[in-house]
Amino acid sequence: MVQVLEKPDVQQRHTPPKKRVRGLWPRLRSTFGHTGPLKPFRLLCQDIRNLRKRYTSDWKVFNQLVFASAVYVFFANLLPGITFASDLYNLTGRNWGTIEVVFSTGLCGVIFSLFSSQPLTILGVTGPFSVLAENIYTLCQSSFRIPFLPFIAWSCIHAGWMHYLLAIFNAHDWTMRYVTSFSTEIFSLLNSVIYFHKAIQELERVHAGLSFAAFLYAIIGAVGTFLLALGLATAESWRPLFHRYVRMGLSEYAAAISIIVFIGMPHVGELAGLDRETLAVSSSFRPTSPDRSVFFVPFWKLPIGWVFGAIVPGFIITVLFFFDHEVSSIICTIDRYGIQKPGGYAWDIVLLGTTTALCGMLGIPPANGLLPQAPLHSESLMHTAKEEVAIVSGDGVAQVEIKEVKRVYEQRWSAFLHAGGILLFVSPPFMHVLGLTPTSVLAGLFLFMGEQSLSINPILYRFLYVLTPPSELPSLPESIPSYWDIHAYTVLQVISTIAIFAVTLTKAAPMFPVIIIALVPVRLVIMKKLWNRETLRHVDQWACKEGTPEDEEDEDARRGPTEEAPRKAMVAGSQQAGGGILEGNIV
């Protein structure tokens, strides 16, 4: 019999909580005291200690794979960014354009690469925030009758101090621990729908502003960009065609190659005579709006009533950014990436609040954690490593064996180089290059991004089961009576996504992040009464930890009420440990 020695569980190192106390003051003291879940700065202090341990080693790792990852993430981040820039340019009254989006993405990326606890997370301007900003602009113009930039600046400033409060009072422990894949899958599907909708909006603007012949070519350019990128993305499966490194290059730079091809195509032959709409860019390092000359907003000139009124959109931005950034950080550090160094959610939320407030004052859109770019960053850094594993045989003799495992290069160079490269594009020569991009090509990129996000969403595959004859479906565990509960669960996710997207098209659009958060108690409180427990256990799981809500309920029932509180406290302690280890190769 062979036994693998495992590392001690972090739960064993957690100090059990004190006995239950009664009375308001004792309860407050137990909640905010030394061992309480809301003890101020508890996670922040731990994150700072972890950051000091890992910081030097993060700069000691640099090789060809790290550089290739930086180039890959550069294109994966810049190209979607300028796509959203085209949309923001038209829907925020030209207050935000290409230079603002590029400036924000590069600046926030550099700051996070230098100071964050988890440098694998990639930052950029996201689709959900673009929708939110566009609707805030509409409200400022049609209902509030106030300038957009000072109002959004105050919204970002308020969001900044709200991020600080979330970090100070350890929000990660008492919020994300309750999030399941039910909510994260809906959020991911919403991102895909937003991408497809943005593509249609781009083509609608081309149709309104250009001749019919130019519009037809714009459709060809959009569909061609999408199909070429989609085809090249599968290049690694073309074996034995081409050399392995050629296939790898075509696959990793599929979107970039497709965009370059269709940027150049309109300049060939008779196509050069067609009128076309290109990305609007600045000719110098100055804001897009002709009413501004510097990247700074006189936010103090906003009437005091609207300064306090901006707390509401500030709260909504906080909810969206906190949820989006936490999910991005979690997904790019899941078990398959073999993360060993400790991360830090609380410190990164402080940093995110700082960059959000800074972007608001500079008059540029704030950046936060990106999906799917963050996990794609981790994927591009995967490599095979050899580790020592201690094995004890049946006679008690310990042996050390070498085992090959998949790991990610945990370093800061790829994040720093890609963000620094993006920041270079705020200079006039590079900005001129971006200005050659037809907006129809960006529509094709939106389609490609939507497809890439949708293709890895479990909702898609479960929805295909709805359309599959029962005789062709895979067999289910005996505890699940039929597929009907699974179909109902999937249809509910699709309907929820459609409903949230419909809200984004109305004046209530700024509230959609709150609706997404509201899905968490719906899953934990209401759905468990309507669905078979085994069905929920089969299709859903915790987003931040192993297991399902049903597993936790079963464990609580086995342990009994006297042991339930200590177990929950130990789970919080294990999450507080930040994940991973810094020293040793222990398995």
C-alpha cells in the first residue's frame, strides 16, 4: 500500500472561535474583535505580509514563455479595449474615446503589475462597465442636465472609498464565499450577449453613415474578421500541417492576424475607392473631447447636491467592480494552474479602489479585472515542472520521487510588459496606427470575443441538451430522476440573462449589477426549495472553494449544531490563508 504525504490543512492552524455570547455589546465585540469575521484590517495585514514574502521572487522569473505570454495578452487586451472605445466614443458624447481607454488600460495595468498581490489578474475596460457608463451619460444629459465627466468622477471617487471599506472589513470572506457558479455562469453569458449586441450596434452605425455598397463591405469585413480569427484559433488542431510552433503562433495571435488582414484589405484594388468609417483617435496626447485640453476633471465644480447624488452610481460601480474583479482573480488562480504563492484579495481591492478614483479624476474610464483575459493569461504561462513527492510504502519506509506537474510561472513581467506596451499607444505615432482600424473590423472582433466567451460557458452545453432527444443524452447518476430539473435550471439561467440584458437597454440599466448580486440569495434560499438537491449538487458548485452548498448542508447535519460554528470559522480561516504556499514542494 502506498500513501502520499499531504500538507497539513490550514484549517488545523485556525484558532476555534469563542463560545456564543449574548447581548448587543458582546456580540459587537465578538464580531469586530480580535477573532471576529469583521475585525478591521485582518485580511489587509495578511495580504501585505504575503506580498512582502513573494515580491522579490516575482521579478526573478523571466523566460521565453513569459515574453510570449506578454505579447499574447497585449493583443488580447488592447484589441477588445479599442473595440469598446469605438462604442464609448459614440455613446458618451465623445467624452471618452480611444486614447482614454488605452490610457486607462495601460496605466491601471502597470500599477497592478507593480503593486498587486496577484499579478496574474489582467485589467481593462469591460463590457458591463461600458453599458453602465453609457446609461449614466444618458441620464446626465436627458434627466439630470449636468456635465457627465464631473459626475462620473465623483461616482468613481465614492466607489474608491467604498472599495476601501470592503477591504478593511474583509468583504471577501463574507461575500464571495456564498457565490456559486449559478451566478458566475449568468454573468459570463451576459458578457457574451453584450459582445454580440455591440457588434450589431457597430454595423448599425456604419449603415446610418455610409453608402449601401460600403455597408455591404462592412458586413463582409465584420464576418470575415470573425471567421478568419475563429479558424486560426483552431490552428493547433491542424496537425500534421505546418510546424508545431507555426500552428501555435497562428492560434495565439488569431485575432491580431485577422484584424491586420482586414485593416489592409480595404486599401487593395477597387476597394480603396469605398468610403469607410474608422476608429476616431486623437492626433496628440490630449483628450478626445474638443472641450478638454488636459487629462484632469475639475470635479469640485459639480453642485454639492449632485456630489452626494453620485454616491448611488458609485455604489453600483463598487458592486460591479468588486464582483467582476473577484471572479477574475478566482478563475485565473483555480487549481488547474497549480498556484503556489499566496494571493491577496483585500489588498487588490484597495488598489482597485485607488485606480478607480484616480481614473475618475483624470477623466478616463476605470479598469478592473477582465474575463476571459485573466484566465487566458494563466493559460499562456502553463508549463510542466518537476517536484519532489514524499511517498511512504507499506513497511513505513519513506521514499522521494520526482513527479511532473502543471504549473504557472507566477511573476510580474508578463503583466508589466503587456501593460507598458499598451501605454505606449497613447503617443501620437502609435495612436495613428489605431486610427486605421475600420469600425466594421471591430464589429467582427466583438463577434469573436462573444464566441470565445460563450464556447467555454457550461450554460451553452446544457442548453444543447434541451434540444437533444432523450435517447441521445448521457446517463445521469441514479440520485437524479431525469433531465427535466437540469433543463429547468438551464432555462432559468438563460431567462435570467435575457432579463438582465433587457434591463441594460432601459433607464434602469445602472442597476443591473445589483440584480446579478441578488441572484446569490435566490440560489441559496429559494432554488433549494424548488429543485431536487441532487440535481443542484450535479449542476452547481461554490465559485471560491471546493464542493457545493448541498455538501456543506450535509456536513453540518452530520456534525450537529454544536460543531457547525467552529467548522464555518475554520472555513473562513482557510480562505483567509490566501491560497497556495510560498515555500517548499509539498504535495
